[in-house]
Amino acid sequence: MPISYRSILSVPSSSTLIADVDKVVASWLESKQITVPLLPGTTIHDNQEISRIDWSNEVVASRRWQLREHWDEPIWFTGDRQPERIAVTSITVIQGRDQARIWVDIDAPVLRYTNRLGEEVTEVQESGTPRVIRALIADLETNDGAAHPFAAPLVVRTVKHVQELVTILADDQRIGSSLVSSPPLGIESAQWVTVVADLTRGLDGMATSYVIDPEQLKEFNTAAGAALSIGPGSLRTFQPGVKLGIPADAFRHRVLSARKIRETPLKKIARMLRNAEVKRLADLRLPLILRDVDYGLLRSQRYQPLQGIEELREETKTVAEERDIDLALQLNDRLAAELERQKKDALDALEQAIGLMTQLDDLRETIEIMELETSEVAARADESQDTVEVLRRRLIGLTAVAEAYAPLTDDERTIYPESFDDLVDRLEDFDRLSFVGDAETARALDEHPNMTVAVHKAWDALASLQDYAALTSDGSWTGGGIYSYINDGGHSGRCRLLGFRSTESDTVQNNPGMIAQRTVTVPATVHSTGRLMMTTHVALLNGRAGAPRMYVYDNVSSDGRVYVGYLGEHLQTARY
């Protein structure tokens, strides 16, 4: 089952830690009218199954409580309701010589339904923050590297607090994200804390959040560097091990613009932030101590039923000797229950194995995609370096040594958008481009991982199309269409249009459904019907799932403009 919540926190090592956690778990289970197991094993109470598993070696001692219970579909759910929908809450405590951890996972059922657009949706049912994690944080001294979980966003009011926050962000031992925001102009920090609290609802135990007082925002941005700065009213999610002052590291730490926070329902943003963090933590490679303990606990859990069967086997001998019919019937019932549990565990193991194989296939595809992207970026870097060196030699040959080694000015440096949301807002920078697509479809790309490369490629393509349209319109370049512009080189415009495709396959152009996906509304001056199919496009990422595309129409010869008709996920083709 997919993970819908994960929290991994450190705690001070102590001889009573496992017993202390046991008390918190017992109190939580009692609130559900379940008695905590006093010994390793499994008990069932009103269709709720609670297990305790112990495992230790010469280095660590550990204990895991696992609650399996039925979850109803949410109230808003309109699909077919299923009677067998099991959620599993796992609470693990690890007591080592030098370190101790608390690890809470919730594996939730999947929801399948048709949304308002008629699309089939499959998603993990949200769990919220389990009460047990709040109790553990309240009763134990927990931390995540240099960060400490707390109930509400922490206000950063002094220079010292800024320095402490910078230390937290740079900490590579931190596991959860840190979300940093600052109030919009004219809003007090105390008032903004309530907004950020709503935005980060459901992230307790998974991430920490901070509100920088406006008086300290400049101090923070100076320490973080321009590429990692935040503006008034925006929010940036900092992953562990931030490389402060290094622009290239900004790719990992995504920002929500003030406009998006202002115009989007807070519940929607909160859900997006939570889903992104859950996915990141679920995909995260667990620390070595957790991997070792998890394997040990799983082996111990698998062995427990075998111990029960051995006990039943011994009782069978006693029944056979005494010829006790009533005891034989009781024993038969227990054997049947044990076999049913074994069958259930086997099916669960099979489901997990299938899920792991699917994840492996997805990872392989992701690796292939990343290899393609890396090769492409490396090729661009090599070509750019060659170009720079050749141009420097030419300038030196012209006795312009100072110009050859002069750094780029701010006007010469490309300031890339931080997200597709930011890109859509900045499309007005291009006076020769008209965006006639759906802005929300473009902004939705930010909910997918690894989109920074796509944002940069999209911006480069737009900037190139802007220069193409401008140079063609004023007669500075007369070489022909976009394809010729890319391959000519005899012009002074930007030309970064990697992944350019001048048309679609015959299959796409003869398929009504695929045609409809690529048909957009345009001004009547562009097409008399007000509708136009676009086939020219730019592949912004390689691969299948969600790989974004940008479709354009060259109308420069008529009105001096290029029209951007679609910016979003990969549209349907014969292959995809």
C-alpha cells in the first residue's frame, strides 16, 4: 500500500526510551479502546488488528507496533464504496548506542473515482497527522537534525534567529523539509503565522515551518543568496543540505509565489505541499540504521506465526493423547484462524512485491530519462564552453583582452523563472509572443517533481521565439521559419530551442481525439474559425509520465507574433 504519512525523528538515547514510547502508544491505543500487547504477537479487537514486534542485536534494540484497521472513504467520495479498505499505522522506536529514532508510517488505501472533468483518478487517501505523533513530540525531546518540531510556524525575529535558521537549512542530517515564508507588505508576522499554519497543516512531524519577520528578510536573503531568496508573501520549501549562496542548488528548493498564495485556496496549496513532502519522504533512501532495523523487524514478524504454529503443533499432541473432543474443536478453530492469517500475510507480501516491481520499473524509466537529460545538458555545456573559449581567443586577437574576460552584467545574465507558475506570470516580458493556452494547465506542472530543467528549457525556447519574431519582423533576419532560424546561426538572436519538433506524425494528425487535444482558440485574425490545430512543439523533458510539451504556431509572416497554444503534460500520441 502507498505511504500517506511518514515521520522520522531523532530522540535522546536512554535506557528507558522503548518503555517511554510504549506508554505513549498504549495511551493512544486505549483512546481507540484497544489494549496494547504486552508481549510480541498479534491480537484482534473489533476487526482492528494490533501487532507488536521486537528485534535486537548487539548494536540496537527496537520495537514496532502495527495497527491494521478499516478506513471509510471520505465524505466527498462519490465512487463505489469498498468494504475491505485497510490502513496500516506503524510506529517504530530504535534505541542504539549513540543514536535513537522514532519512525511513524501510515500506509493508506487508494481512492479510485471520476472527477468533475470526467477523468479517472487514482490517489492515496490522505491520513492527516496521527494523534500519536503529536503525543510523541509532546512527551519526548524530538528533533530532526538541527530542526525541532513545534506546533506552529516559528517567527524569526532577530539576527541570531536568522543565523540559527541558516544552520538548520544547511544541515545535511535533516530529513524533513523546512518551509520558509515572510509576510506580504503591510502584514504583521503574527497575522501571517496563521496563514502559514493553514498552508502547512498536516505536515506535523514531517516538516518544520518558519516566518521571517520583515525586518530580518534582507538579512536572510543576504545569507541565502539571490537564487535562494524569498520575497514578501512567498514561501520556499528548503530540502535538507541547502548549499547557501550557490545558484545551481536553487533547483531543489521550490518556491510558491505571493500571487499564487494570494489567489489559490489555501486548502489546495496545503494539499499540494503535503503531497509533495509525503512523496519525497516515501522516495527517500532510509538512513542505514532504519534499513537494518526494518529488515530485522520484518524477519521477526514473519517468524512469529511460525512460533504460533509450533505451539499449536505441541497442543495437537496433547489433544491426541487425551482424546478431548471440545479441546480438539477449539484447536481446530485456532488452526483455521492461523491459516487465514497466514493466507492474508502471503497476499499482502505478494501485493508488496508487485508494488516494488512497479516502483523498480518506474525508477528504471526515471534513470533513463535523467541520463538523456544529463547527456543533453552536458553536450550543451561542452558546446557553450567551446564557444566561450573561441570567442575569447578572437577577442584577444583583436587586443580586447579586458572584454574577453569581463564577467556578465546583470542585464546580460538570464534570470530564469523559479517555477511554471512564475513563468506564466512573466510571459508578458515577451511582446512578440501571445499565450492562448490554459494558464492553470501550465501551472499544474509545478506539482510534478524534477520540473526545474523543463522550466529553464521552456524559458530558453520562449526567449528564442521572441528574438526570432522580432528579428524577422524588423527585417534583421530573412532566413525563413523557426527551423531555419535554429539551424542558420547567421543572426544575433538567442537560439536555445532544444527538443524542437516542426510537426506531428501522420497518426496524430489523422486521429480526431489527438487533433482535439492540440486544437486551441486563437484570434479570428489568425484563423477565420477562431480555432487552430498546433503541431509544432518543443519537448521540454524526455520520457513518458508527465513529460511536458509546449505547442506553438508561427504567425510572424502575418502579424509578427508567435502563438503559444499549449504548455502542459505530454499529450496523447500513438506511443503514449
